Amino acid sequence: MLKKLIIVAVVGGLAVAAFKGTRWASYVRSEIKSIREEAEDQIPPEQEIARLRNEVKQLDGDAFKVVKQLARLQSDQADNDKRLKSLEERKTTVKSILDSHAKAVRTAEDKAKAGETNALVSFEDQTFSLTVAKTRLKEIVKDYSLTEKELEQLRARMSTQQRIIDKLEQQRLVMTRMKTDLDVAIDGLEDELQALKLQQMESKYQTGTGIDGNRVAQIRESIQKQQKKFDVQRRELELLQSSDGPLPTVSGESVDEILAPVYGSKAATTKATPNVPKAD
């Protein structure tokens, strides 16, 4: 069974390797890329802006690492500065003791050279033989040399550390400025999105596409029906008021007088002077 699985795995691997070099593999990669790009285009801009803000927020972690390292080095540098001042003070003190003890040893050595058999050396409140005094002087020289060497090493370490601090501080400033620039750029994107939404909204309401067309049509139709109903009722009321009024009075004018505007005054004259037959 295990042998069969190994054979299947080998055959499958060879098939995949062979497929990678064909046009079908290129088609598949192209299709995958197209699908990915189409999916990215379908992402709402609000969601993309939120994603970008989250990405910028992730930079805070990197910036915090820089700040943390910078703070530690600055603290170490402060301690080294205190140590440097202490060593410099010690070096000055040891140098002063070394000079005074060397002077005392030289004085005793000159006395020994002059023939004094028991030349003694006084260091502060203690007195030593010339041999012991020289041994003590060597110890002071060794102490001075170690202090000077430690000072040199400390200065070199502080110089290197200061360069690192300067680099980290520069990196922190760059990251802060970069984050600020990115925040401003994303704010600009959000402002553009809001402005675009406003323009789209204004365009929709100006063209009427932003409102439910069916609902608007129904409302307008209802308004027209109601206006028609009001008009019919108003006309009915006028007719009823006209029929209920007093009947018009009969005019006392004759037919000829009524027809005078049409035929002129002849009709009235004829009526006024009737034709009388002559007597024989």
C-alpha cells in the first residue's frame, strides 16, 4: 500500500511539473489573476479605506519597536555618561596622587644615591621604605593606566552607541512623518469619496433616478386623479347653483328691436310708421 502511495505521489508530481510548462498553465494563471483583480474591484471603497487605515495602524508596532530600542539605548547612554564623569574624576584624583607619590619616591631615591642608608618615603600619613614605596607607586601607575584604558573604551562605546541612537532617532522621525503623510493621504481619499457620494446623490435627485420611479408615478397619478375629481365636483356645484337661481325675466322688447343689431333700425322704423292706404 505504501509503495502505491509513493508511486501516485511521484506520478502526480511529474504531472504538475509537466503542466507548469504548458499553455494551459498560462491560461490558468491569467484567469486566476483576472478573478483576483475583479474581486479587488468589487471591494467597496469604504472597506478599502478601513483596510488602509488598519495597515497604517500596523506601522505603530514597528515604530514602537524603534522607540523601545531608542529609549533603552538613551538610558544606557545616560548611565555611561555618569560613569564617564566618575572615571574622569577618578583619573584626575589618581593622577594627582601619582604625581605626589612619584615626587616623594624621587626625593628618597636622591637621598639613597647621596649615601643615606635608610631613606624612607612618606605617602600621606604613612611611611615606607624606598623599595615598598616604588612597589606602591607601580600599583598607582597600574590603577591610573586601567582607569585611562576604561575611559578610552567607554568613550568608544558611547561614540558607537550615539551613532546608533542618531540612526534610530532619524528612523523614528521618518516613520512618524511617513505615518502622518499616509494618514493625510487616506483622509484625502475619504474626503474624495464623500464628495463623490454627494455628487452622485445630487445627480440622482436631479435626474429623478435617486427616487423610486414607480412610487413617484403612482403619487403623480393619484394627484392628477384627485385634481380631476375636484374639477368635476366644482363644475357640478356651479351647475347646481345656476339651476337653483331665479328664472330670467321676459324682455319687453319687440322682435324687431331684438333684431335691430342684425338688421339695423329699419325693423323699428317700419313698426313705428305703418303703411296706411290712400283715400279715393
